[in-house]
Amino acid sequence: MNAAKTILVTGGAGYIGSHTIIELLENTDYNVISIDNYSNSSAKTFLRIEKITGKKVVNYAVDLCDIKSVEAIFEKEKNIIGIIHFAAFKSVPESVNNPYKYYSNNINSLLNILECCLKYKIEHFIFSSSCSVYGNISELPVKETTPLGKAESPYAFTKQIGEEILKDYAKAFPAIKIIALRYFNPVGAHVSGLIGEDPINKPTSLVPVITQTATGKIKQMTVHGTDYSTRDGSCIRDYIHVTDIAIAHIKALEYILNKKQKNNFSIFNLGTGNGVSVLEAIQAFEKITNEKLKYSIGPKRAGDVAAIYSDTTLSEKELGWKTKFTLDEMMETAWKWEQMQTKE
């Protein structure tokens, strides 16, 4: 690989973006740059990346909805050959309460990045999608061919719309090679404990809520609903370690750079294939850490689906990718990261 070739990661200071940058820096020869305006992240992330990898990452603190500022980056950075697009707002409850914020940001930022792909002839594009596109469905495990249900939140709908936009771009512009990766539920932290999920806003994802409850940052967590039609009444999700997700992006990038793609738009699920309930996740954390969590049972949360987990056959076969981290390791690394933060 040519070191001059650059991969642009949007949302590089975010949870999955930062872990993907680490994998790119440690396991490829690409130069890596980031665009992140720190709307739900921190500049400290890049210091942590440097501590882990020994490499500095250039970040442009630009709003992707500002097309002129985005174009200025592409004018300066002439060697971009691929883009991994993470940058988006991602809280299901917030999207229910503030749909405009989600439609405006998530759709406009994608359109601007795609227009820059066309203008500057960048032909490799990886999109951060979500299992939320499947909606509340009864067919489990979920395959890539499973028909999409009604989006249960504006956030989920922005991912459905995003995939439709990408499909249309792929059809109209055959030179561009696109992969949409539908994540299930990323959790855990880098094995070093030096970097992990660090939202500026109050966390809504289960594992940071668990770890912050254990440290006392959150006095008591709420289990949202125990009357779902699941084995213990709580929601079931497919939790997957963030580093496994990051590695999948490298595999997806190689897949299109090495011209293995059969069509110029592909979709892959990223999950473990195992469903874990909210109560089971709590029990796993308590077992690993010997910490007793304070939690109460609350009402169902708007936008949540009852149960979803992935069929992993296609991503294993085509991308040569398989998860390595267990649920215990997910909890262990998340707790290590939380404890590291309390020392800072």
C-alpha cells in the first residue's frame, strides 16, 4: 500500500470512528484524516489515539452540513481514496423528541460528503448504517435480505433514507463503490482501556449507562420495560465489541479496494448472531466486576424494538470477518475504560 493514500474518517472522534482510526493506523499503511466538529465528542480522543498508536491524526473541526467548509478540506487533501462515514447523531430517544435535528444533520451531511465524492472523484465509500433499519420484525435472526419494517424512530428513518440515497447514487454513478454496514449494538472499549465510549451528552446506550451507574455518576439506572415478549421481558439486542466493528470496516474497505464487490452497492450486517437481554447484560457486568448495580424497572422507551439479532453468514463469507470478543470481554473492557476515566 502507498503511504500517500489517505482514508477520510468522518466522526473520527466518536466512539466507533476513533476505534476504526486505531485499526487503520495499526494495521494498514494508509494516511488517516478525520472530520469531526465535536458536537458529541472531545478533542481529547485524538490524544488518546496518539497514546495508543504513537501517531498523530489531523482532524478538521468542521460541520459536514456546511458544504463550503467541507469542499475546502477536499481541495487541500488531494490523496483521499476512500471515505468511512460515521458522522451522525445517534440517540433514539433524542431523535423522537427532536426529529428536525436528526433529519437536518444526518441527511444533509451525507449528501454533502457524496457530492464531494463525485466532485473529487473518490470512488470508495463505507456508510455507517444500523440494525434499526429493520424496525420491529418477527423474523430472527435478521438477514440482509430481510424486508425493512417501519422505522421506529426518526434516527432509524435517517438510516433507511441514507441507504436509499446511497442506492440511488450507486445506480446513477457506477464508478463509485459503496458498502452500507448495518451495526447491531456496539459496546466495550479498546483493550488498553485508554479509549472507549465517551459521549458529551448523557448516555442512552446500555453499557455506558451500566458503567456510569457502577461508578455512581448515574445514581440508579432504569431498565426500560420488562413486559416485552422476550425470555425475561426485557429488550434483546446483539451486542458486539467496538473493536470487532472497527476491524469490519478495514475488511469492507479492502473488499471494495480489491474489487471483490459484485455490484457497486452492498449491504452487510455486523453482529455476533447472539441475542442478549438487558437483564442478562446487567448480570454479565455484575459477574465480571463484582459490582452490584442499582436499577429500577421503568416504562418502555419510545422508538425501542423488542428483539433483534443478526444472521452473520454473509459478512463472514464475503468479507472474511467474524467477531472475536465475548460478552464478558465486552463488559470487562468497558469497565476498564470507565475506571480509567475516573482517574483522569
